[in-house]
Amino acid sequence: MPPTRRPTIIDVAAAAGVSKSLVSLALRAEPGVSEATRARILHAAEDLGYRSNVWARNLVRGGENLIGVLITDLGNSYHTDVVLGLEEAAQEQGLSVMVAHGMRSTERLVAQLHRQLALGVAAVVVVSSWLPPDLLEASARAAPLVVVGRLPVAVPGLDTINNDDAAGTRLAVEHLVGLGHERIAHLGISNRPAAQQRRAAYATTMRDRGLAEHIVVVGPDDVTEGVATLLRATARADGTGPTAVFASNDLGASRVLDAAIDRGLGVPGDLAVVGYDNSTLARTVRPRLTSVDQPRADMGRLALRLVVERLEGRVEPRHEVVAPRLVVRGST
Amino acid sequence: MPPTRRPTIIDVAAAAGVSKSLVSLALRAEPGVSEATRARILHAAEDLGYRSNVWARNLVRGGENLIGVLITDLGNSYHTDVVLGLEEAAQEQGLSVMVAHGMRSTERLVAQLHRQLALGVAAVVVVSSWLPPDLLEASARAAPLVVVGRLPVAVPGLDTINNDDAAGTRLAVEHLVGLGHERIAHLGISNRPAAQQRRAAYATTMRDRGLAEHIVVVGPDDVTEGVATLLRATARADGTGPTAVFASNDLGASRVLDAAIDRGLGVPGDLAVVGYDNSTLARTVRPRLTSVDQPRADMGRLALRLVVERLEGRVEPRHEVVAPRLVVRGST
DNA sequence: ATGAAAGCGCTAACAA
DNA sequence: TTGTTAGCGCTTTCAT
């Protein structure tokens, strides 16, 4: 048995005794083919196990409709929510989306970016702050590139979408102030750009209000210690410890919650807690967490809009900033 | 300004003053091009913003290297773990993987499957039990198809990979028996095939051991009630309630954990709990959950192996079953 | 309603 | 080292 080449429309045409043009028309259900021949062609195709060659078809029709999306981590709902919004918008535009993820490894992420470019995506949307700026810059020359989320440094040639961390932080802090809190501490998790921005905005807001700052910064892996430090102060009866904590993300906030409850502090009675990101966690922990929400789906849709603009010829980069909002729940 | 057609190798060739063959060679870093011309070509390409047309390239080279993977839900670590293993194996084979997800919607999932086929994937791996069998069968005619996870009915023409639910259940129940438990209840969540299999295996195992069965089945949305029913029996002082619960998944098990602790029952002292799937949840709740682990990464790798076999011409379907193992933690 | 012929952009013989 | 020439499988005029 020969290595059985995959059948083409020519084979089908031969089998049905017609020209390949007719086959092409019939297979795509285009008008202009008599019922009889159409049936004969379809039957012959089925018979041979014919499958259209996508590459050839797209070569002719110009299959420029694939958008690559790169996210840090499949398990992170922040990223997947952005993807959802983007996919929704893409569907409306008749564009396809291809998602790749780095499984929390920069190396993997870089490989995936190259793979997508090699696969011929028309543009790439990066929802991750893990890619090195020089790579982004280089890639932006190969295809339109939109970065969603924090960008550590300005990179020429690409579009960006960010939430306004300063505004989000202000929302959180002023919510607490409005509730009568004056001793508001900040728990900063990690030194990533987002955390830094939020920390700075916290400091500014407190200063503007004439309130004293109380900042604890911890690495992502030793949140527990920082939380303990914070709460030791709170437990003091002399009334100098914080009555509220604003954490730079929901995970940190949930740790504060846990620790507070372990120490017999009531939330929000003895201690109010606000997080950032409005993640699943915020809707899961008890009490439910008040948290700053980034309009993730909107950011995804916006990303797609920028992509389309680029594809249509826009050349000067755009940097969009979206406004977060505060979701108030049981923890304040 | 005209609608600027995308540059081709011919444009690059003209700009560099060479033939298109040279451009093709230079761009692919093939040998046989002098350093000087190569540099000139690369520069011209960069200058024009040239990007290779994947469709044309694949038409010629026979781009049979893209594997589509379909998962129910980006947020489900069972699925993403399978994908991880698969991607690892794919990388070794020089195959590319394209992941699409259905965001917990059958309709979306179906659309994604069609999209992948239209995009020309060489084969599809479906990690989901949400696709209707007839669609699977039809798709299996369009491209090799491997289904990972439970398959409700036998579908001709496709390969399957499953964990041995009966064996896993036996592992769980006999672990409890070995710990001295005799009144072991089962909490079945949903009526999906996996849950059914586990329920049946529980019944068999208990019967084999001469122990009385105690089964509570609940829908995925009202687990709470079922758990309450179970625990009311446990709380009775007359010593007839269960001393252990085997739940058909980790979510159910974690609910049992929560409820037990709310009622002042010690785990594992008053009540031992075993889950299924060894999900993130099992490593998160307190006490940590003893759970049956499916070798997810292995299943992914196996899926890729089956795909490769199909691509190399295997025609008779294969149905692989992998052995789960029990991970013992604090809840028993 | 049907067929012939001209490409789509690229790779790969083969010549020069 | 370079250029010329066929295709890859399909869609799409344009004749018939």
C-alpha cells in the first residue's frame, strides 16, 4: 500500500467526472452547481475521505484573522477574564483568538511568543508583565503588539492598556476614611510595578489627608510575617494600632483576614480590610472582601480594538488607562 | 496613501536587487548565501516590515505540526495540568499546541472545535466531557481526535484516555477501611459519568467488604444540603452515623470539611474525609485533604503519543486507562 | 451549468 | 553563489 497521499479537489473532480472548479463550488455550497452534480461531487468527496487543505484555502483567501494572546498563567482569573472580554470582541469582528500561556515561567512565555509569531498571528496581545522589554520591542516590529497590565518601562512601538492604580488606591483609602478610619495601614506584597504604584498612591493619599502612613512591605512568599507584624500593633489596647488595612492585592488581604480572626479580632468591627483586584478570592473568603476592581473584560475588549486599529494601519502607539472601581463587601 | 499591501519576498527581492529564491534562503538562515547579500536582504526585509506568510509556507511544506487542545474551562486545574503534560511532550516532538477553551459553555466549546479544525490543526485533543458524542464522531472524521476524561458513550473512530475510577474509588475506600472505619458514607456530586462510576465502585467495594452502604447524591449546586443530611447522622451520639466520608470530588469533600468543623466535629478524629482529583483545593483547605490523584500530566503526555501514532497512520482506535493513586493527607 | 486558466506567496529542484 | 522555473491546493475570473 502506497503512503496514501491526502486527496485533493483534483482527485474528487476526477472521481466525480467534473472539473475542479465545480468541486470547489459544490464543496462550499456556492450557487451555480446543478443539484445532480453537486450530489455526485459530495458523494465522491465523502467517499475519498476528502478534507480541504486549510493552508491552500487561506493562502488564497488571505487568512489574516488570527490574534495571539499570551498570558502568564492559565490559573489566574485576572488574565482569563481579560481573555474572555477579548475573545468576545474578537468574535464580533470575525477574528480568531489563539491563547498561549507561560505557566508562570518567563522562559516558557518567551517561547510561546516566538511560536505564535512563527505561526503567523496577525497581532499579539500580551497579558503579562513577565516579558522583558527588549523582547517586546523586538516583537513589536514583527507584529502589532498590545500589552495589558503593568509595563515597567516605556517601550517604543507598542500599545498599552493599564488600570489606574493611583485612582484605585485612592478609592480604597478614601472609602476607609469615609468610614471614619484614621489609622490605616498598608500591606504591600512584592515589589512588582503594580504593588509599587499602589504603595506610592497610598502614601500620597494619606499625606493629602493629613494622616500618618503605616507601611509594611513583604515578599510574596512571606506574607505571613508581615501580617503578624501588622496585627501585633492592632492588638495593642493603647489605641495606636491600625483600625484598617489596605493590601496591595486580595491574597494579602485574605491573609490579614485569616490572621485577624485567629487573634480574635472582629472584621470589620476591630479591623477593616480592603484588597485589590476583586479576584475570586474576594468572593470566597469570609467575610467577603471589599476590593478594587479592574474592568478586566473591558480591558480585553479594548485590547482587541487597539489590535484592529493597528491592523487597519494606525502607526503611532496608544496608551490607554482604564478606571477601576471599588466593590464594597463585608470586610469594611 | 494606497491600502499598503503586505510585502512579499518578491518585494524584498526587488528592494535588495536579488531573486526571490535568495530571499527565501536568507530569511530562513539556510546556507548557500554570501554574507554580503544575506545582510542586504535581511536589511531590506526589516526595512519593508516583511513578515512571512504562514499559509503559503505551510502549503508548500505541509504544515502538519499544530495540535489543537480543547478544554472546558481555563480556570480548572485538572484540565490545565493535562495540557501542561501534553505541551511538554509536544515540545519534545517539535509539535505546536494551540489551546482553546469553552468557558464552561458547550456552545462555545463547539465553536472552538470548529475554529481549530478550520485553522488546520493536524489533530485535536479534547479534555472535556461537554461535547456531544455525535459531534465528536463527526469531527473524528475530519481530523484525528483524542478524548481525555470521561466519555459517556462509546464513540467510534476516536481514541480515549481515562483514569480508572473503580480502582481510584477502591483505593479511597480501602484506605478508610484500613484505618478501622466501618461506617463509611459516600457523597456523590452530580450525575456526570465520573461521579456515577465512582458511586458504583463505592457500592461494590463496600459490599465486597460486607459493609453497609450509605449514599447521598446531590446536584452540583446544592451540595450544602446533602452535606447537612450526612452530618446530622454523624452528630448522633448513638454511634450509627458514619465515621468517614468519601466524596466523589474535592469540592464536595471540602464542603464536608467545612460543615464538620462548623458543627464542632474533629477531622479526622470524629470524621475522616477523602476526596477525588487531588485538586488545588485539596492542598489548600485545612486540614489538608486526602484525595485520589489522577496522573494528569501523564494523561496529557499519553494523549500526545496517541496523536502522533494517528498522524503516523494508525487507524484502529485505542482506549487507554491510567491508574490513579491515593495521596494521604491530614483529613484521614 | 461547466471548464480552462491565472494566480495567492512560498519552497525546492534545477540551471547557470 | 545566484537566478529560473515549477509546482503546493485552492479560489476566482472569464470563457464556453
